[in-house]
Amino acid sequence: MPTTLPDHPDDPRPSRPSGDPCEPLRVAVLGSTGSIGHSTLDVIAHSGGRLVPHLLAARSSTEKLLEQANRWRPAWVVVTDPAAAAAIGPTALPAGTRLAVGPEALDQLVADPAVDRVVSAIVGAAGLQSTWAAIEAGKIVALANKETLVMAGPLVMRRAAETGARIIPVDSEHSAIHQALACGRPGEVKRLVLTASGGPFRNRPGESLASATPQEALRHPTWAMGPKITIDSATMMNKALELVEARWLFGLPAAKLAVVVHPQSIVHSLVEFIDGAVIAQLSPPDMRLPIQHALFWPHRVAGPARRLDFNETIRLDFEPPDLERFPAVRLGLEAAARGGTAGAVLNAANEEAVRGFLDGALRFTDIAELCGRLLDEHSFHENPTLDDIRRLDAWARQEVGKWACV
Ligand code: NAD
Ligand code: MG
């Protein structure tokens, strides 16, 4: 039997149609076949029936999706790539599970009143549309897809305020900050300090970075993640994107954001208050904790995430980032400071450059160089619409494509 969670002044569940806090929360997992999707289903598996998957969505990994559907029997399975969906036979889904195809179907189903929580874990710019649909529908969104805020932060935060949607971060740094901010008032925050593992090339000499191979860059020392974000960790572009994400999510100017390299990935980020107190959140690198935090927020429950063992010696090192070897961090600070279309261009240029690097068409160091160039060259808008953002996204991808062909 699902247990009742204690009352909490911020508990969003009384707004559910039935208002019954004992009912399980129905979760839409967007990107269920990916790394965050997989961890989300593990959190659900350990929730004692308090969370149930209502919808599982992926682009084309139908084999894995069908395996998940048969294990979880959600009401809906969504495949956004019609060609991949066409290969699903009529008997592949369990009784009671229906198939929907295409991004528009996903947008509609995400907005359905039957959905209590949306886990936004599609990778890249492709995640913006369905996250936007969830925000339009006033949902509580567990947001892993940082690109949504990097591309369209001001629009998304404004729309969420209008519709009553809540965005609870899943990105471990932002989850840590979300938790640490509870220790003070907004006006008492001096600075947010995002921790970065430093990635696989933390100690690699700058002159050998140009020859770094995809295989080397995909070997992350502390986190097991999808390939795109793993390359972003190697370039430290992940931290750049996270700076922009933090800027909009927490509504603080770029001057109040900082990055520190912390190779153990145990301190997930810190908040410095005006009195000098620094509050951090610590736990082993395991995304199940921030996912669970977002899904159960504002409550804490026991879960499957690994725990720190204080019977062992735990070492915590902190060092400033090397902006010469990792220029991406500077680009992130710049994009966070400029706002407008800077985040969308940085994100699109990076996504395309990462693809080029993985395909062997670009060198590792080309990624940040190209991103910097396009950030400088693009026709900047201070207050873009979603259409402006989509247009510049396409422009940046095209520009990187030209470069990769040279
Ligand atoms: P992944 O590559 O492992 O999985 C991506 C998922 O998105 C897959 O299920 C794939 O089918 C789906 N997808 C891709 N394009 C799609 C489309 N057009 N329509 C529908 N589904 C689509 O990625 P991941 O590592 O799980 O990352 C997911 C998101 O979470 C990213 O935005 C990433 O930055 C963020 N994130 C990940 C981690 C992590 O530990 N993996 C940590 C913090 C934030
Ligand atoms: Mg992160």
C-alpha cells in the first residue's frame, strides 16, 4: 500500500483532481531509454508504489522501449520517430498500453490531466518542445533537459509563472543548489558555486587536447551518462550550459555564478550566503538522488541512491577551473551574462560540433572554438520569441555543418 507522506506547506499534490495524497503519482518519462530515463525507472521501482510510469517516450530505441513497456505496462508508449514506430508489431505492447507516434502526440499526452509529474530527459534541443508542452499545461516538471533553459530560459520561466508549472531541477548541481537555497532567503545569497568534475582531461596538457579522440573523451572518471553530455563534460561545455541553466532557474545575474573543479563529484554544488556561510549538498555521484528529489519534492523519502560511508576516508578537493585549457567555461559565463539568444546559439553550435567530433569531422578543440565564433557572429536578440530561437538554432547548426565539411 502506498504510504501517506506528511503534509507540507508547499505540497503540490492537493491540487490533483482527486486531492488524495495516498494515490500514486503518475509519471511521464520523456527519454525513458536513456541514462536519466533508466535511473528514473529505478527510482520508480524503489518507490513502493508511490510512483507509477504513465507514459514512456523515446525517439527510436524501440527494442528497449518495448522491454520497458512490458515490464511497467504504462498507459502510453510514445515513439517520436515514425520510421522506428512503423517497425512495432501489433502484439508487441502489453494489454492496456497504447502506442502514440510523433512529437505532436507526445506534446498532447504530456499535457493530459492524468500526468502528475513529467521527467524531461530527452537529450538536446529536441527536449524543448515537450518540456514546453508540460509547462503550458502547468505540470510539475523534473527537469534533466538543461537545454530547455539554456535555449529559452526567460520564456520558459515566465510561462511557468503564468501557468503555475513548477520546474524542479534534476541536473545534480542545480538540485544541490535547490536544496542549499532552503537555508536562507533569496536576498541573502552571495553566490552560487557550481562544482565540475573536470572530466577525463582535467590533467591533460593543453597542447595535446587537439588530438584527443572520442574514445578518450567518452571515458568519464566519475559519472556514467549519455554520450552527448559525456563529451560536454570533457570540454567543460557541460558547465557552460549549466551556468546558463542556473542563471534562469534561480534568477541570479551571471556575476553571482561561479565554477569550481571538484574531481570527486561528491559535493554537487554550493551556495555562499552574504554572511560567508557556504552550504553544500553531498552524496556519491548517482543521479537517482536528484531524480528522486525532484519527483518527491517537497518531501524526502528513502530510495536506492548510493550513500556516503563515513567509516572510510573521504577526500574533497577544490581547484579553480583552467580557462585557458577549457575556454568553454568562459563562453558559459558570457552567454549567461548576455542572455537573449546567446544560450540558444551556444547550445546549437555545441550540439552540432559534438556530433562532428564524434563523427571524426572536427577536432576536440574545434568544439569550443566554433561555439565562441558563432556566439560572437550571430545576430543577437535581447528578447527572442520561440521562433527566433528555432531560427538561430538552425542557423548555428548550418554554420557548424559548413565548417565540419571543410
Ligand atoms: P541519453 O542519450 O542517454 O538518452 C537520451 C534519451 O532521449 C533517449 O531515451 C532517446 O530516445 C531520447 N530522445 C532523443 N531524441 C529524442 C527525440 N527527438 N524525441 C524523443 N526522445 C528523444 O541522454 P542522457 O544522458 O540521459 O541525458 C538526457 C538529458 O539529461 C540531457 O539533456 C542531459 O544534458 C541531461 N542530464 C543528464 C545527466 C546524466 O547523468 N545522464 C545528468 C544531468 C543532466
Ligand atoms: Mg550536471
